[in-house]
Amino acid sequence: MSGAIGTGLTLGVEEELHVVDLKTRELVPRAPEVLDQLDQAHFSAELHRSVVETNTPVAATLDDLREGIVSLRRRAVGVAESLGLGLVAAGTVPLVDLDSLPVTPTSRYRRMLDEYQMLAREQLICGAQVHVGIPDRDEAVSIAQRVAPALPVLLGISASSPYWMGEDSGYASVRSLVWMRWPTAGDSGAVTSAADHDALVADLIASGTITDPKMVYFDVRPSAHVPTVELRVTDSSPDADTVVLLAGLFRGLVLRARQDYRAGRPIVATRPPLHRAAMWRAARSGLEGDLLDLPRSPVPVPAAVAVERLVGDLRPQLEELGDWEQVFDLSVQALSRGSSASRQRRAMTRRGRISDVVDLLVADTRGGATGLGPSGQTVPAGLTPYAAAGDEAFPDGDVVPAYQGIVTVLSALGPAGLRRREDARDDEQRARGITFSVAGEAATRLFPFDLVPRLVPAADWRELRGGLVQRVRALDAFVNDVYGERAVVADGVVPEWVIDGSPELRPSGALVSRPGVRAQVAGVDLVRDGEGNWCVLEDNLRVPSGIGYAMQNRRLTEAVLPELPRPDDLLSIEETPQLLLRALRDAAGPAAGDDPAVVVLSQGPDDSAWFEHRMLAEEMGVPLVRSTELLVDEGRVHRVRNGRKHPVDVIYLRMGEDSLVHSPGADGMPLGPSLVTALHADTVVLANALGNGIGDDKAVYAYVPKLIEYYLGEKPLLADVPTYLCGLPEQREHVLGRLEELVCKPVDGYGGDRIVIGPHASAEDLAAVRRQIRTAPHRWVAQEVVNLSTHPVFDGHQLAPRHVDLRAFVFTGSTSVVAPAALTRVAPAGSMIVNSSRGGGSKDTWLLG
């Protein structure tokens, strides 16, 4: 710790910070690179080259201490991130490769490695040491003895190390277990004076167990290098407010112990085995279980009770120090937020990715403290506008007026409050079963949902609605034409090779014998550029998903953030299911009569959107079926339930064509052949029709403006992204000459599959796509990079910009209508791909009209 310590109860903190690679999220031995750019007065090396230590200036107040912690973190994080590294203030980090982590090459640390072997190699832990100025060493020794009973509570508050070597340890502070393996760690035993302490240290050195006084790792000790008493039991804490709370409590304990020492009061000792048990209990459960409230009683009490009692007991000392109000507020905040260990486990639970835990820790450490407001008050960190060109809410750092009410509510809640709302969101999603699955994963995930809603202004939505209806009408006419006379080819609008070369041209598409709507449900993906202009990115006429999730996002917002101010012209999402049902009923053939029977056909729980299938069927009031419940008898499709047959007129198809054809029917035979018979006889309608994927083809996308003019005689109302067809020699050469500038897509790709974004691609990726384009040019298109707008998300500690798109839905029956529910999808940090299967998330979308 830097600077001279005065005679008062001054403060200082040494924080150990892990160094992680921001790409791999692994602990890396690159601390020397960070330290080379930082001053030695406040930053230093540790045993392992994967740790940076910060040493705050001496502070008289908790506010000064917070400023020192945050300032040093900010400087160190800035240097680290310029090197592609992140810093983590936590007891451990989850992702570790022992073989790649050498110790710092000093003679002292090398001797420690030779002597302690595994203990030194596995010392991949970080703690926060709090110093309080006590120049009288006899006082310091007595104080260290007197504060010992309260140490388990301080450890519980700090617990931030549930993961060890890639696995959940089952503990809240596995760091403390690793730390206790050192021969001089833990309780010092009875020590009566400074001379007695020095004699004990001398005996330990004489025994060969340690080589110098700095290797005495007692829980609390007179510092070996400055005139302070030093707390050493706590984990490093990603939230700097937790460190400030620990420092405030420890200084209160020190003042009380000094008062007792000077008054000649006897030490109230705790039996060593009981003290070890209390420390173990704190390490096991942190703030989420019980703690031992020593020296009151050996009987466990809820952690909140133990913390509240400690704070209450110290009130006289905290008031004398001027710390009472701040320590009380921080203790309430800590209990409401829970331990860092618990937050890490929640981050892991959401998607099952250990990398998410590292991302949370990096984000919390980066923004990991509240700051000071203009009047010295604590204010939430990170919940203020950032400056990002092209951001929909905070362009150039200014708050768009429509977002002002939202920002006010979020700022009032603060990071801790929003984290609690995220927990409520997760509970709500589990209760409602709002999940999705990813291919190759056995478990389902909660549908990723960010708390900050997105607004689409009324003027924008009005223009989008007109353009969406126009586009879907033209595409529907095109698909009908493709499987009919192909006038669009005969008239030279679309080259024949574009259609015949599409992987989504299916013979089954010709089964529809009656002219009519083929795409009752269309999804159109839109993006907004940095200048506020909207354009279409992709079309989906096969099985567009997201309607149910868009609706549930609104309901989640209403459940967990009811205080958000709703605009007067916010469109309700509640009529969406009935609009969908009307379009499906309109699709029925002549044989259906006045009350067509509609079913939703799904693959079942294994389908990624099973939740949505169940929800839409329930809200439309129609049966949800699997293929094994459908029977084709005498050319008519029936739903079989409890041995009875019920006619089916319209099947809302929520499974892929290949799966449908090969799935078994109620009679155990493949459903495909008999279903073809019913389609050909026009006794049933599939919504959407088979073969519709031709309308999603990325090569067809390039011709949509011409299709609108050809079929509708209208000018396109929505812009497209400039697109190049690699199947055309001139355009192919243009693409190959600009691969590093363009986005390359397979014509049949969806869900972000196989997309190569040139400016972000590696040389290997570009070489691979170049080979693929040369081998099968007609299977690839390239597009100009769109400068996607960003929108704020809550990343666990602060508001941060993420790229977004918008999926709108058009329902077409006797007329076309745009659904009042749209799905905003959010790309992960550093990415432009928004699909949930690729780590993306979603938002509640407020369509204004």
C-alpha cells in the first residue's frame, strides 16, 4: 500500500485482479504486459504472472477509498483492454490452463515454487486486503485477536469464487479453501503482544516453513511492511462497493477492538475448531445460506441476520467514524443483491456457458462500482447514456426524448435493482416455460430477454407497415408463379438459373392446385442503419418463428418492470393470435364450410420453438398436434384423439418440410404420401405451403424490387441491401475482389448459418469462402455491410450498445395485415449476428401508432 499511514484510522486496500483473454476467456500469464504500462507506485506483480495487484492511496474516508479503488481499476482496465485482455476482481476465474501459467520470475517466487510445489502452482486465486492505520504494534496484535469472531461474516459478504478449474466447486468461496492449504494461513492462535508475534514469526522462519515475514498469511495480522492492521480473509470482489462495505465494517471492528484494548477489557476468544467451522460455513454458502454468529452463539443463523447484527453492533463506532449511513446502505444493497458467487451461478444457469460467467465478471469489474454524484451521494454506475453514433436511444450521448422516461426508471433502480428484476424475469420465464432449444444440446434454455425495451416511432411503423404488406404480396405472387406458369422467367425479370439452382425449389410446391395465398404467415427481418433508414435484410416464407416470443416479451416487461411509463400510442399485442387465426381460417378450401377446423402441427418438445407452438395454439383456441395424431382417410385429414376422428381443414405448419414428409402418421405409416393425396384433392391447406423456401432464397432477394414492380405495378416502399449474385461472372469477380469488405451468405442459409462478415473475418475464413464461391458460385451471394443501429442493453452492470434487428410478421388471408407484435433480436457483444442459436437475445418492442 502506497504512502505513509497517519495516526488516525486511515484506510487502504490492496486488490488482486486476474488477467483473462477477452476472446478465449481463459486466465493468461500476461500481467507483465499490463504492468509495463502502469506506475509502480500503485500497481505491482504477484506470485503468478496472471495477476495484477493494485495499491490504493491512503484514504481518510470511505468515499476517498472508493475513488481510489475505481480510479486504479479504470487505469488498469484501460491498459488491459487495449491489449485484448480483461481484468477480473474475483476470488477465482472459471477457465484455467495450469500448464500455461508460470510464476513471476523473481528469486523469491521461484523459491516459493520450489518449496511449495502444488500450492504455488495452484495459487490462482485473488483476494482483497484491507488495511487500517494502527501504528502501535502492540495495539495491532491485540486488535487482530479481538476482531477474529467477525471474520466469517466478512468472508460471506465477499464470496465470489464458486468455480475452480472449470467446475462448480459447490462452495461460494473456493478461494478460501485453496488459501487455507498454506501452512501459515488462518488463525494465528493466541498472541499476546508485538514481541510475542515477532517471536512466532521468527520461529516459523527458523523452522524452514517460511523464508520471510511477508509469508505469514494469518487472517488478520500486523502488516509486514506498513504500520497497519491488515484483513486478509476476503475474496476479491467485482463490485467495488462490496470492497468499500468490507473496509467500512473492518474499520468499525478495529475501532471497537482498540477501544476495548485501551479500556483493558479481556479478549472474548473463540475456540479454534469453532472458528474454523464458522469460516468453512461462510466459504460454503456465502450470503445464500447460514452463518455462525460468533461469539454470540454457535447455532447457525441466516446470513442476512448475521450481517444485520454485525452492522447493528458496530453502529456506535460507525457513527463515530462518520460511516454509519453509508455502511448501512451498502449492507442493505449487498443483502438484496446476494453474493457474487450466486450471481455467477445464475449467469451460468441462463445459457449453460461458463464463458458467460467470465463475461459477467469482466463487466462487473470494468464498471464495478457505484460512483459519486455531484453532492457526494452514491449513484448507480453505468446506468447513464453512453455515446454511440447511430444508437437508437443515445445518439452521440444524448437521450432521445421518447426514451427519457425509461432511462429515469432504470437509473432509479440501479444495477443492483435491475439484477433483481433479471432474477424475477428468470423466475417468470421458468414458471411460464418460456424456453427454446439449440441443436446438439439436451437441455432447453430460457429465451434470452433484455430488460430495456425498444421503441419504433409511429411514423417509422406506419411506413414499414405499408412496405411490408407490399413486399409479402409480391413474394407470394412470385412463389405462385414459380410453381405455375413461370411468367416471371418468360418475361425476362428473373433468370431461370436463379430459380432452378435454388436448393429450396421443391417438387412438392406444385401440389397446390387451387390459386391462392401460399404464405399466410411471413416474417421479414429489418435493420436500421446509423442514419435512421430502414431496409429489409431477409425474408422468411417457410416457417417464421418469433410471434409468441414477441408477445411474451411484452408480458415479461409488464410483469417485472411495471413502473416503466407506457406511451399513449403503444400498440397492444393481445389481438395478435386472433389476427393469425383469421388468416388461417381464410386459407381454408371450399370443402371446409363456414367454420374451418385449424390445428397447429409441431414436432413436439424437441422443437426449438415448442413453447411458441403451445402458446399460439392455446391463445387461438385450436388443437396442438403432432404427426402421430393425424390420419389421412379417403383423401381427408383427420385429427385422432381418444379414438375419435375430427376433420382438419387447415394445418398451421410449424415444422420443416423434410421432417413433415418423413414423420409417422396416426396409422404408423409415413405421413407424407397420404398428405400429398389430400393436398392434391384440395381437402386440406398447409399454412405455409410446401416449397415456399424459394421465396427466402438469397439470390431471389436481389430481384424483389423488380418483383414488386412486375407483379404489383408499384415502386418498392422498402429499401434492400445492395446484393451481388456470385452466379453472374461479372458480379462474382467483383465479390472475390472485395471479400474483406462484404458479407457473404449461402443462398439457402438461415439463422446466421455460414455467414462470413468480411471486415470481421480471419484470413482463413476468407480463404475458405473464396474456395466455396469458386466451386459453386450460384450457391452464394454477397451484400454490402450495413452499419446496423445499436440499442442499449443491461449487461449486468451498465447500459451498453448492442446491434439489433427487427422481425415483423405479416398475416395474409382475404387481406394482409401486419401483426402488432414484432421481435427485436439482439446480437452478443462484438457481434452483428442476432440469432438466439448464435448467442443472441431479444427485447420487448414497443410499436407506436
